[in-house]
Amino acid sequence: MRRITLVCCTVVALAWAASAAGAQAWEGVSKALNAWQGEKTAVIRGAGADPLAEPRVRELLRLFTQRGFVVVPAPSAGQGPGRGLILDLRREGESWVASLRRASDGAFLAVDEVGPSAPAATPSLPRSPRTPAPQASPRVPAPRAQTIELREAPQRLVAMGDEIVLLYDDRVVRAEVVDGALRELARFPAPVRPSRALWLDAGDLNGDGSPEVAVTWAEDVQQVYEGTDSWPHSWILAWPDLTPRSQDLSGYLRIVQDRALLQRRGRFSAFEGGVLSVTEKAGQWQPGAAVPWPRGHALYDATPLPGGAWLSHRTGQRWRRTATEGGNGPVLLADLGRFRGPAVAVRLESPEFRSGFEKEDRVTERWIPLPRRVVVSPDGEVYTIRRGRTPGLPLVGRPSGSDAVARIRLGRDAMGVEEPFGTVELFLVDFSLKTDGRPGVLLLGNEREDGQGTAYLRMLRP
């Protein structure tokens, strides 16, 4: 009886090891399946007439079925379904290539390439129950990281290939990293004084293959007993010399899906009126017509998604996916932490009083911080900053915890969060996805929560 028990345990252990080996071989597909929130149906194309004849295909089938997927084989040239997932297989010599895509829009979720499977081991009984064979745990490669300490503290950044655009309070700079330090290539000084950095974006607005840079500064108008009033000033700049291609657009600028968008400031409100397009006329970029935008959302409060949906991410409210006209959609229940970007001072129409009625007791403005950056990658994935670091108690406390660039999982009926690049023990001020053909993220971190301490650039690649 004891010998039979050992045989059963050995078989179970071998089956578990085979499953773990399959998950490790198809690591990208396995992670994508774990994160999938939509309908659990999958079509596998290119597996041949007998999918069970190939060990590598059997591993993939096991990954799907163990997670509750209904798997349907189909010819390679067959029409894909409208829901669920599509797995395309291709054999190249002794290796297999698998690409996992979303059926609704064809977006790639994972691409894996593995070599030929090792010959199956013949199960044998252990010689002694007191000396089981040790099992080696799989090695998980650590992310590649590079950290650069900066002399000054920029407030925004955008990665453009191997170069970086940095926004400071008084200028915007195009630079490259040489021997662990920044080398400036071009700059555009802020035409207004005083100025504070608010927002920076880049994209190919006219489809000519060369990007444009959108920059926004705040001019803080201060008067005795009247407080501070911040007014946005923005420009479209040409690449690579950062020369202005517009007049002062006098509003907040943002580039979304290679479209430049603009919104004005109100007299007693940080944002007023609709969101406008910015179009090129005779070589100059100018405000255009209003564009569809979710009701009640400012320029930085919502982001369009592939397929016509929107991501609503207003500060202080639950994030949700919705249509332009509103309505109920999936809600993100995860806590992304408290984030305060550069703030805009807006004067109150009716000043308030703290304790007395003297001029010095009046509250004349309110400060409205801008939200964190939200980026949609070319494959439709959504990224933002997750704030988990805290500054500690005043005077005696030390910062603790860590921040991360989070990926928002957009399921049909639910939303979730994962951290594909790990965490850093810095306050993340801004980030940019790398566009040099290799997956990665460039982080702008700071020792202080307000972004006024020592700043660091940190590049992470999985």
C-alpha cells in the first residue's frame, strides 16, 4: 500500500511539474490568460489536424483549459470570432511561435517563441521515501534598470526613441543620455515670466513621420491682498530643434492618439468650455472646432480608448470605462493612491475668511492639482502611476512605501491593475513608455512628493 501511495504521489508531482514547465515556456501567454477578464473562449489556429500530436501545443491547451477556457481549433485562414481570444501558432523549424490577440479588435496581448520540447521522462519509483529528488524553482529574471541622478528637477518628460524631452519650470529641453548623464541637444525657453511647468506631450500630429511637442506652462499672477491667479500658456513645437509652430494658444494642451487638444481656463474655474481640436493652417497650429468629450470631464480627466469607449479618471472618483454620453460601465475598485500633480491657482469669486475680517484673513484662491498621466499604448493597453509611497510624519517622519507604473486591465465586465515593471522607492512624478521598439518605461522620480527635491531618471525593461 505504501508503494502504491508513492507511485500516485510521483505521478501527481510529474503532472504538476509538466504544467509548471508549460507555463514557464509560454510565459507571455500564461500571464495574459491570468490577467484576462473577458469571455473565456479561445480559438486556436495553426495547431494542425491533430493538436494533441505536438507536445508544445498540448502545453498551450493545458494552459487554457486549466483556467476554464473553452478552446476551439480552427484553420489558420478562418475568420476569427468577435469575442474571447485568438491564438495563432506558427512552426519555424523545431521552434514554435504563438501570438495571443484580443478577438474584438485584434490587439496583441502576448507573443512567445519556444524551442523543441524536451523528451518526456519515464516515471520511476523512488528508491527511498526518505530521499526525494530535489526540485529546482524556476528563475525569474530581474528587470533591467538604469538610474541617472539629475542636477535639476524637471516636472514632466516624454521619451522619443533614444532621446528624452524634459519640461522644467522655465524651459523645455531635448536631450540624450551619454555616459550616465544628460547631454542637451535643443531647448525652448518659456516665453512668460514667472512660469511653472504644467504638462508635456508629443506625437506626430500631421502624419509626416516627425513628431510635434506640446508644452504648457502656468503664469502665476500675484497681487497684494488678491492672492495668486494661474493662467496657462501653451505652444506646439517642431522636432528636433523645438522651434515654435504656433502662437501662444492660451490654454491647456494635450496630445492623445496623435491629436492635439486644447481647453481654456475660466475666470473663476480651472477649466471652462469644451475641448477643442488644434489644426495646422499655413504651417501654424491654431485652435479648431470642438471635439466629442465626456460630459463633465476636463481635458485631463478622460482618455479615449480603442473601439470608441472612454476611460474616466477624475480625481477623487472611481475610475470607469464609459461611452462619450456617459452611462454605467466597469469600475476600477483598486486604489491607485493619492496623486497631486502641478497645481493651478484659481481666484474665488467671493473671498472667504479664516478667523477674522481683516485683509490678511481672507482666502482669495483655491489650488487645483492636475491629475496623473494616463497613456494608451499602440496595442490598446492603459498605463498610469500608482502612488504607494507616503512622505511620513512632518519633521520626524521619513518617506516609506513605493510607487509603480500600473497597467489597467480592461475586461468587458471588470477592471483590474497589475505592475509589469515592478516598483521603485521614489515618488513618481511622470513616466513615458519607450518607443524604440523594445518594451520598457522611463520614469521621472523625485525624493519629495512635491517634485522639488533630488530628481532621478530610471529606465526599466522587463
